[in-house]
Amino acid sequence: MIAITLVITVWAGRQTRSATDFHSGGREFSGMQNGFAIGSDYMSAASFLGIAGMIALAGYDGFLYSIGFLVAWLVALLLVAELLRNSGRFTMADVLSYRMRQRPVRTAAAVSTITVSIFYLLAQMVGAGALIALLLGIQPGETYLGMSADAAKIAGIVVVGVLMIVYVMFGGMKGTTWVQIIKAGMLMGGAFLLTVMVLASYNFNLGSLMTDAADASGVGQAFLEPGLNFGKEVPGDAWQTLWNKLDLISLGLALVLGTAGLPHILIRFYTVPDSRTARKSVNWGIGLIGSFYLMTLVLGFGAAAMVGKEAITAQNAAGNTAAPQLAEAVGAHFGGSALAAVMLAVIAAVAFAAILSTVAGLMIASSSSLAHDFYNSVLRRGKATEHEEVRVARGSALAVGCVAIGLAIFAQSLNVAFLVALAFAIAASANLPTLLLSLFWKRFNTQGAVAGIYGGLISAVGLVIFSPVFSGSETALVSSIDINWFPLGNPGLVSIPLGLLCAVVGTLMSKENDPRRFAELQVRALTGAGAEKAPQH
């Protein structure tokens, strides 16, 4: 898989000559091609490894992630896809800054893009470490190539990080997109094969599979009902019960509203020639993603029934290796140890491809934002040449990659689907309110956009730092301290309204108002007129 994707990257690198090629792949992808790439960006390690693991360990509650991730595409399709493609050129900030002062808005957008991308990158890197440990048979207490198990996992994370930096630095958006298209086909094929084999093991009786999964879970019928992981009823503690239910609502809000604010998804709309193709690509993406998430239901319950909770958590406490372990178990069921080894290798390669293509998409979003929004528009005031912009984008990919590698080493104990939910909360809090207000509110201005982005960003990240996710337990990111006073695991319920409130209050506190620019943006958003060249002012 690595060899194939590197060949594609080298080929694409030779076709990348301009900033348009690097940032948006020359805008030459069809609706179907971009739809596969969107699906690939979305069906990441969090989807394939994290959600399957969540369902295997939490049953019904794990499937809530699949539902939230899928429903979110309706918001992206109906409110964002076409208008964004018509209004911008390379990044989300092109739309946000169109009728406002360029420098403060682009700076805020770049900071938000980097933060969301880092959280999302963490999830992929953690998944990569868990996957490599399983594939190479790295067990706690054992050595591998002279390294301890922990050191070997860290080495795996570093290898993935170096690969993703190479993809973006040399392949740009064109190489990244072709890697994603191929990976989407492989992922759908691998998931379909595994789903059919699991169902065949139970004579295509889904009820029998779910009964076995519930029996093997250790909690019986509760495995198939809500409340095992989210919204738990705590007898005698009404406050904790309330917080548990609010946490579920918070997660749902973050998942449903986050997609339309994810930078690596938003830039995909710029890789197609027009808004109609952008809409088609979202439709293709929804079809692929919906089919895939239906299959994760079978994979999760299959892992619970055929692998078992103890075996899953023994390999990875967060359940991130449930799908590859299921592949091994199904292979052993049909063809003994030989087929088990083949199935593990195939599904692990597919999952590895999912990780590589998603991290490449995140890296291209980060590097494009730093180069196009911050370096060219803020530091050089729009005077940088295309060659300079591409060079800075490649350097940015290196810097962001190194930061992601460093942070992922400390986040290995967290479930990757959970990490992605935090990225969704930040995107929904900082990016979506300002994006929608910019497109639909005539009074919206520079101060409102900056206040909305920073307000949503700071509240979301701040509440995560003071939540149970960050400290206060053995499974937290930092177990040695306890600054846990915010009771919700996902900050979306508080941070999303705060982001919107900051944007509205910031706008009303400023006298800046330019109805003419808003009218121009409306025409541009609906027709695409003049979108190729964003004005500097």
C-alpha cells in the first residue's frame, strides 16, 4: 500500500506546477471522483477502526457516532457545498474575508484550521500506532527489533507521520486526491468483503449475530439498548444523570454541525470546476459514507460476537483494533490460520490506507491555509508569487506534521472516534457560525468574524482541557493531574452557542457595515462569477 501510494505521489508531483495545482488539484476532478475523495477523507481511521471498536465495546451507543457522522452531511449539502465553491478560491478564509478586512479574518481562520486539523490528525496517528502494533504482533512486555512495545508503537506513529509529510510536500492536492480515490475503493471493497463474511458466518441472520454479540458483551440485553455509554441513569444522583444526558446531546450537536466546518472537507469543494459538480460530489460522498456506516454496524457487532470484549481490550484498551481482529477471526473461521493471516493483512492494509489518505487531506488543508491565508494574504499582503506560496505550503506541511507526531505519542490511550468528535466540536464552534453568518447576514463584519472564530475556538479547546477527557482519570490524556471541573466529555453544547453569541455580539459592537460587498458576495455565491480570483482589500 505504501509503495502504491508513493508512486502516485511522485507522478502527481510532476503534474503540480502552480498554486492552483497544489491547493486544489487544478480544479479538474469530476463529481464522482471528488465524491470518492470526500468519502475517503471522511471514512478515516475514526470511522473504520474507531466506530467499529465503539460498537464492539458499547453496542447501540457506539452506533450513535455513525448516525451523527452521516446526518451531518445534510447540513454540508444544503447550506455550504455550492455556496462555498462559488464564493472562494482555495480555502474557507476566502469566503470569510471576502467582504471584510483580510488580515485579521485570515489570521483567525488559519489558527482555527490548524487547531481542528491537529485534533483530527491526532486521531489518525493514534489509530496508526494501534494498527501497527496489531499487525506486527507488538505485545506489552515484549520487545520488537530490540525496542520495547511502547517504543515500537511510537516508531510506528513516526513512520506514518513522515509518510504523510512526504505525500503533501511532493504530491499536493492532486496526489492526495488520487490516493484518496483509490483508498475509498479499497476501503469499501474491504469493508464489504468483511461484512459478507461475518454475515455468512451467521447464515445472514442479523438477529442471531446481535444476540451472540449481546451474550458475549457481558452486559446482556443492555448491549442492544441505549444508555450503556451515553446518557447513563445514575440511581440516587439526579445531577450526574442530567449531565450524562446533556453529554449525549452535546456529542450529537458536535457531530451533526461539525462536518460543515471541517477545513479538510471544505477545501474538497474547490477541486471541482463548478458548484453543480460540488453538489454531485457531495451526493456521491453521502451514498458511499451511508453504505459504509451500515457496514460498520455488522463489523462492530461481529467483533463483539466473534472476537470478544476481553480480546479486543487486551490488544487495545480503546477498541481501535476491533475491525482487524475481526478479520483475523473470520478468516480463521472459514480457512484456518492461513486465511486468518491473509484477512488480517488485507484489512490492516485497507485501514492503513484510510489513515494515510485522511492525514494527507488534513495536512493539505493546514499547509494551504498557512501558505495562502497567513503567508500570502497576511504577511505578504497578497504580493507573494505562486512559487513562493507553494514553497511555504510544503514547509508548513513539515511543521504541522512534526507537531501532530509529537502530540499523538501522548494520546495513544484514547479512542480515535472520540478524538474526532472533539475536532468536530471545535469546527462547529469556531468555523460554522462565522461561515453561515458571512454567507447569510448582511450586517456581519470583521469584528464579528474574528470574535466568532476565537470565541468558539477558545471555549471549545478550553472546555476540553477542563473536562474528564483531559485529566482526572486513568484513561484521560494527562492522568497525573486533576483539573476536571467541566462535567461534559464533549464541549459542543456550550461552545457552539458561545461561538455564535461571540460572532453576533462582536458584529453589533462594531459600526462596520458594507451592504454593497454583501450583495456582491450573494451574487458570487449563487452564480460563481469572479470566484477564481479573490480580491485583496
